[in-house]
Amino acid sequence: MSFDIIGTSVRRSDVAEKVTGQAQYAGDLRLPGMLHAKIVRSTVAHARIRSIDTSRAGALAGVHAILTHADVPRVLHYGSPHPRSASLACDQYILDSKVRHWGEGVAAIAAESEEIADEAARLVSVEYEELPVITSVDAAQAPGAPLIHDVGPGGNLVAPPIKVVRGDVARGFAEADLILEGEYAGGRPHPAYMEPNVCVCRWDGEGRLTVNISTQTAFMVRAGLAEVLGLPLNKVRVLVDHMGGGFGAKQDLFQVEFLCALLARKTGRPVRLEWTRRETFVAGRSRHPVKVWLKQGFKRDGTLTARQARLVYDSGAYASHGPGVTAVGTSSLTSLFRCANVELEGRCVYTNAPIAGAFRGYGVVQAYYALDIQMDEAAEKLGLDPAEMRLKNAVREGDIAPSGHPLPGHGLEDCIARGMREVDWAATRTAAKKAPTNGRVRRGWGIGCEMHGSSAYPGIKEQGNAIVRMNEDGTAVLYTGTAGLGTGAHTALAQIVAEELGVPFETVSVVHGDTDIVPWDIGAFASHTTYMGGRAAQMAASEVKKQLLARAAGMLEAAEADLEVRKGLVRVRGTDRTLAVRDVLGMARGQPAAHLVGSATYTPTKSYSFAAHFVEVAVDTETGLVDVLQVVPVHELGRVIHPLAAAGQIEGGIQQGIGHTLTENFEIDPATGRPLNAGLVDYKMPLSMDMPPIRTIMLETAPDPGGPWGAKGIGEDPIIAIGPAIANAIFHAIGVRFRHYPITPDDILAGLRAQAK
């Protein structure tokens, strides 16, 4: 099938605004009489609040309101504001009389300026009754461990354990010629998005709340605010225009929204609450630290016979997305490399650490890191090529996905095979070991694989909605509730609508970000915006096209079935009889303009994208520094809508993955729970000058019928495969196996010393 717009890198509609600085983010909003808010944060990780003295702060000139736990509605809510299937623990209050992590909000202040609010916050005195601090999942699960929450299934479990069984694991291990088991661990990387969390709230004379906010889930924020504040939905309006990143972590309801709204109601003035960079670390959401025990059985030819695993995710002080992350990460180990006999258990545990939440790769990053490294270990012990062994075991058409439905196509096989050809895998690995060095630098190549779902089904029964309207001049408007995180998602949706309608891309505009105007949307997450929102947009545009052709049929004196529309022209197939779309729709003497509107609702199941990353590293054996020399990522996307944007997603995910694997970890003091590097100075992310050459390859070999023209998601995939590829390349270079991330220079040197003994 040929396309005019799909598959081309059209100019993004938001480019001009952003490069000229005209784009308005939530933090740019300034309203007459606006006050500024600050949150007073705890200086202990676990305690009951005995008293809060706000008298000195309240006496400060310019302070208009102070809220403590005694002043706010005591309504338990879900930190993850998705449908209840996504977050199983209702465990948060706006403010509570107990603190569960260092830096938790205990009071909020509204003042004439940020400076006054800051000064007032320092004047608030809090007396704590300190409780034992638990910062590890082992301590949290120990018999008699102090309870962090009274809710939950028991102990410090966030939710009941996830258990998945397929086949007969005992029989599978009995059939194995090699059995491997190991323990793997992942740290606490942080999304470190550029735009801090920010919210501006105001009430009108009719008791209606309007919220400007940086969030991935505008309708879920609306629902959460309405529920906790006791408002009907028509009294809450949420506005989201541009966003400076989120990576999943801006899905939650934070204290920000509630406190900002309550301060605005109490003062009768607009209130703005923006976090500092430090607060985005301390009170934001990180990836879940994890411990994985993994055991697998293999035949001599590399065939998998059994897989057994226990995964324990550290949720921190509150549930947030912990139950969902645990379910997705645990179930992911049923797949990627085919295995008929599987027995898995996943646990999510409370600790007194900062809250972990949704983050790009949602539980799968941790699980596949362990799985892919152990596959490499098995290949080494069996004397097999690690890529060939993965190719042999790769899931393929008809295999059952983690979601429970059969996979279409051979996407993972295609990625591995194409990458092996692209880098001349066997010869290149051999050459790397023979490459001349200065005696201290060694080179190696590694491979990492992944598959990731588009949509959160079956954990959430999602729904995409869209409305398309054509104007009398032939232009069109898409109304969508999908959020734009800075990825160009709305440009892709406009491409889909333009292609379906057969009109130029420039004639389609997108209205988004206003819960009063656009159709309901669950939010931007789970790599589903193009897959689900795009399919809904295509369906709505298709309805409009039917109306357009019905109107044109009379004008062209032809049957609707004989008409096609392309490049802004309606044509009778096989002839030169045409009408411009604008002439079909426009007013004529005695005839009004057309009113063409189409709406669609799409409820997807799940689609899977695949990738294999091939990575070359250089390891300095004297300093322990690891230099990623080049990356060749091969991704199977079903159908590429906007090649440049898709490549950008891949490259950005690789940059994050390099950081997670080698340098990034949000550290907390194990004794006190106090954050140690909550800021971009001490939290080390790779910068543009640290990036290696990336040769991106995008395949369209396994289109999914659920997406627009077979398109699938790409947002989360690239951050998953890059980590194990680097870890495996390090092993190829120096012969030391690392089973955790981040792999620091100190780890490298310690590993080399242990190897030399």
C-alpha cells in the first residue's frame, strides 16, 4: 500500500513555538493576584507527627494561608489515578499525621512570592515521634518488621503476590543439560525530566476549579480532584498544553494538585505551585529498585526447557504504580525467549524510601535485564554464539504473549537476524578481541533484546476516543484527549487523519489538552498513543470520509464506491473527473456548507513491538571507565508513521538506558532514608557529548491489525534492550560478569581484582 503522508517526516506542528520560546508551559502562566505556594517537607523518613507549629510562619508579612493535615479532607485516594485495575492500593492522603519517607509533604503555604513562601516554610516547626526506618525489601519482609501502612494484604506487601505458572517446571528442569541460577539487582534511576512538576489553580464565582498542570493524565487528574474534593466532574477543568517530558512519571496524582487547589479556595486567589529540581527527586517518582532470582534450564543446543523466577520490587513509601509494575514485569518473563515451562512470582514491598512509580519500560526493564544477561551466561557455558542462541529461542508467530494472546509475525527474529547482518556479528566480535590496544583498554560487543506492549491490556481495559470535523474550506480538525509529552505525538495523529481523509498534512490541526472540549482519554502511557489514539483518529476520519464521498457522489454523478480522495481531490477512479475537497464542502447558491463530523471509540487489546540492540564498548582496565563506542538498534514497529520522530524516540531511550546502566542511581542513606544526590549536579546523566554514534534501523515486518495501518508503539522499547547489551558487551571485553545496574567504575575495578585472584 502506498502512502502520501504516512512514513514521511513532516515538520512537527509545535516546532516554531518551541524554538522561538512562544510555547506556553504550565509554569509560564501568570494570573492577576496570583499567589505562590511551597510545601513544607519532613526531615525524617518514618514518624508520627506530634505537633506542627505554624505561628511564626503565619505571622510573616505576605503569607495568606497555611494548610496542615488538620485542614484538608481526610480521604484516602489512589496515587496512581488510573482505573482501579491499575493500582490496587488506596493508601494516600493529601497530608497525613504520619510521614513515610524523607521529604514527604507535611504542610503547604501560599504567599505573595516564592521567596516569602520559602521563608515561611523554614519557620514551620514540626515535632516528630520517630519510628524505625526500613530502606530495603529484605528488612521490610523480615518477621516482625514495623508496618509502614495499616492497609494492604499483610506485612509490608503492597498487594498480594503475582503468580504465573505455565507447563511443568520440574519436568523442564529434569530435561535440561544445563541449569543456571543467579541473583540480579537494579538500582533507582530517576526520569529527571526537564520541566519540573507545576500546577496553577483558580476557582470562579460558581465554585468551578480550573487547573493548568504538567501531567500525562489530564482526565485522571480531573477524576482524582473531583473525588477527593467532593466535586462533580463538570466543576473541574484541567488544561495541559505543552509538556517538558514525563517518561511515565507524570502519571500520578501528587500532593501538588490537591494542595494548590485547596490553597486557592482558601485564599480566593489563583495559586501557583512549582517544585524545585530537588523536589522532583525527593517527592517525584523513580524506577522501582528490584531483586531478581532467576533459574533456567537449557539443552545442549541452547533450547530453553524451564524458567523459574522471583522478583521483588521496592515501591518506596506508597503504592503508586507498584502493583501494576510488578504484574507487568513478572508476566513479561513468560515471553521474549520461548519457554514452555514457567513458574514466576512477583512481589511489591513498601519501604521508607522515596516513592517509585511509572517509568519508561514499566517493570520490564528490570525483568529483561536479568533474563538477557542469563541468556548470555548460558551461551557462554554451552559454547554457543549468544546471538544465534537468542535467535533460536526468540518468540515468534503463534507463541503466547504475556497478555495471553498469540503473537503475530516474527518481529524479534527479524530484529536479531538483521542486526547480525548489519554488524557482521561473528567476525566483528572476533575482531574486537584482537583489536590493538594500549594495554589497558579492551573492546567487546554485546546484544540485548526486548519486546514491549502497546497498551496496558489486560491490566487496564483501555479506550481511545477521537472526533474529526471538516471545515467548509476542506481543512480538518482532530479533537483528541491524548497528551503530548514533547514526543511529537499530535503530529503523528494529524498525519494519520490527513492520510485517511486524503488531504494535505498542513490542512489538519489538532485540538488537545482541555478536558472541557476534547473527548475522554486515559492518558499518555504504555506506548499506546499512536497505536490506540491513532487508531481512534483513523476511525473518526474514516467516518468523515464516508460523509465526504456521499456528498461528492451527487456532484460527480458517480457511485460512492467508485470515488477516491487523495491529495485534496475527490476523483472518479479510472477517470480525470475530479473535485477539490473544498468545493465539495463549501457553500453554493441555495446550498449551505457541509457539516461533516465523525467520532470513534477504540478499545484495543495489545500489540507488541520488538528490538535487538548491538553495542560495542571499550573498558579501561585502569580507571574502570566504560565507553559505549557505537550502538546499532534494530526495531520492528509494524508501520512507521513519522520516521524522524521514531528515530528520536529510539535515540532518546538509548541515552537514558546508557545512563541507567553505567552512571545513574538516585541514592538514599540506608540508615536514615535521606536522599544523597537529589539534583542534577550529583545525579550523573549522560549528556549529548557522551552519546555514541547510533545507526538506527526500523523494520515494518510484523504489522499489527489493531494499529493504524499496522503501526505499533515505540516510546518504551529502546530503554529496555540497551542495558543488557552493554552489560554483555562488558563481559565480552573483560570476562567479568555483572548482574546489576548501574555498573560503576568501582564495580569494574573490583571485578577485575577478583578475577585476578
